[in-house]
Amino acid sequence: MPEIPKKQKAQVIEKTGGPVEYKEIDVQQPGPDEVLVNIKYSGVCHTDLHAVNGDWPLPTKLPLVGGHEGAGIVVAKGNLVTDIEIGDHAGVKWINGSCLACSFCQQSDEPLCAKALLSGYTVDGTFQEYCIAKAAHVARLHKDIPLDAVAPVLCGETPQSLRNVRTGCGTDLCVAGITVYKGLKESGARPGQTVAIVGAGGGLGSLAQQYAKAMGLRTIAIDSGEEKKKMCLEQLGSYAFVDFGTSQNVVKEVQEATEDGLGPHAVILVAVNEKPFQQAAEYVRPRGTVVCIGLPAGAYLKAPVFESVIKMVTIKGSYVGNRKDTAEALDFYRRGLIKAPFKTVGLSELQKVYDMMHEGKIAGRYVVDTSK
Ligand code: 8ID
Ligand code: ZN
Ligand code: ZN
């Protein structure tokens, strides 16, 4: 049996608006249907920053330990848990648990469950060394996804350490991949078709390009700045980049980037800004689908009725993924198809990551090492 300490380090939000505080808290015991996961690495998602800022019309628990993209090792389990063992590798994701009995859960739409527990939002999440999750919902990470081998080059505590880049995909990142994989499936785009990824330079966007490529889709990346452009075109497989910061006409440029000028077959919106949500229906191809995933604060969808009707456009939301989507998304990673750039820092440096994220300065994803 692994030794479980009574105390651990965690990043805690005491009040909405932050800041996060790096401090010592108690390690919790798992309930009968739960596991305790020793989190090794956790991805930092813009959702975590929305939680700190209180951006959404859904209150968080307080005090709160954020984080929902954690990868680690099961160290304890409740007596009802039979299909996951101590020592198994597991991922703690946004849907921490659900009732498994309501009409949505029965049909594998557990993200829609009214009783769903949300990691790092309504229950404590992965920005701590030991995290609790419902056993039914933890992602099963195959042992041939070695947690240590995906561990990025360990960094010091100086700001320079924030520049250590490693390309690959930690298991933590693949937990983030579920959302974009699901969104691509929801788009209905078929191999050979073109998908615009809006917010392509961010965490979800960079994974979306890799999943799209693995699914046989062609991608147009939309974001801003030279660093993100280079990453999208040279590392992530997009064949075109539209810079929303310098473009005189994003709608026109996106359409012109498609072979026949009619626009992409689908649009995956992962930006944290309202404007692109209002442009997508204009440049999507007739019969095309706009999939909304990003959750900018207080934003509204707006689309021209005339064009949406005569182009027969579909506009829909997509919210994380179910347990099967999780297993499928992880399988893409296991087969070596998903490589998105990320940088690793200690959990103690989380506030710095949030500050950079707030300024839109992060190309790809940051991952925190809970031991530092
Ligand atoms: O299930 C879901 N629907 C789900 C799951 C996980 C995350 C939704 N999300 C939401 C997050 O809460 C967040 O609102 O997806 C959004 C994106 O999360 P992220 O990828 O973690 O954010 P990021 O790394 O900050 O990337 C956002 C990118 O958007 C770009 C930025 O430059 C950045 O690279 N962007 C912005 I801000 N405005 C843009 C614009 N007008 C834009 N890109 C294109 N056009
Ligand atoms: Zn996330
Ligand atoms: Zn339910």
C-alpha cells in the first residue's frame, strides 16, 4: 500500500476573483464509490481561470481547489470500487461524477446530468497532490502511457523556467483533448473536409488541430501573433492561418482559404471572446455546422437570420464528452497521433500561468507538476 500523507500542498481560491494561494491542506479520504488519485501533472485550462474570476452564471464552491485535467496514480479506493486498482493510472476530468440514473446518464449524456459534480468547480479539483473522483468517471489510463516518460523537462523556479518547451502530449493534455474530439464529432465533418479552428493557438485549439488531422480533416487556424501562427502551421498541421488581430476582413479571409471559396464545412469555436462567435455563421459553408465550445463571460451568440436560413447553417453547443468519448480520445493519444506543445512549471507557479493566460500570451498549454 502506498503511503498517503495527512497533509499536502494545494492551490486554493478563498474568494471569487482570486488570487490563488499555495498552501498546505488536509488530504481527504475517498467515499465508498470514490478513488483517491495522487495527481502528478495537471493541465491549466481557461475554464480554471473562468472559475477564479466567477465568469459564469454558476457559482463555484468556496474555498476551492481548481483544476480538472489531472493525471496520476490511484492510491486509495472505497469498498464499492471493483474495476480499478490501487497503482492504476487514472485521469481526473471535468465531470468528476454523475448520478448514472437520470435519463441523460442512462443515455451516456452524463455531462448533461443535473447532479454532475464538476472537478475544480463544484468539488475540489486537480491543483493538489491528492484528488478525489468518482471511480465510474475517472479516465482509465493504460499503463503503456508512462506517466514519468511524459513528464516534461523539470524546471527551476525562475521566470526563465516558463520557457522550457516540450512537444508531446502528457496524459493530462489528453484529458483536455476529450472536449475538442467530441466537438469535432458533433460537427459532422467527414474526412477530407475543412474545419476552421477559432482560438487555434490556445490549449483546446492546439489539440483540436491534432485531433482533426488524425480524423482526416483539413484545418484553417484562426488566432493571433507570429508565435501561434508558426505553431499552427509548422507543428499542428493547419494549412492556413488567419490572424484576427491584423486581418482587415476575417470572414473573407477564411472563405478565401478554402479551395472553392465557399468556406469551411465546420467551425470549432474555442476562443474566449464574443466576436468570433458572431462571425462564424457568416463564413461557414452552406449546410455547414458551427460548434460552440469556448465560454467567454457574458457572451451571446448572434448570427444573421437571412444568411443562416438560406445557407441552412447549423449552430450548436458542445460540452466536454462522455466516458466513451474519453476512452476514444485517449486511444488516439496512445496510438501516437496527438502531439501538442506544452510547457511545465511547478504547481506553486499557477498564478503566473493565470496572469499569462489572462493576457492571451500562452501558445499551447501549461501543465503544472504538483510536486513543485
Ligand atoms: O466543454 C466545453 N465546452 C469546454 C471544455 C473546456 C474548456 C469549454 N472550455 C472553454 C474554456 O472555458 C474557454 O472559454 O473553452 C475556452 C478555451 O479554453 P482554452 O483553450 O483553455 O483557452 P486558451 O488557451 O486561453 O485559448 C484561447 C485562445 O482564443 C484566442 C486566444 O488568442 C487564445 O489563443 N482568441 C481570442 I481571446 N479571441 C479570438 C478571436 N477573435 C481568438 N481566436 C480567434 N479569434
Ligand atoms: Zn479544461
Ligand atoms: Zn444523471
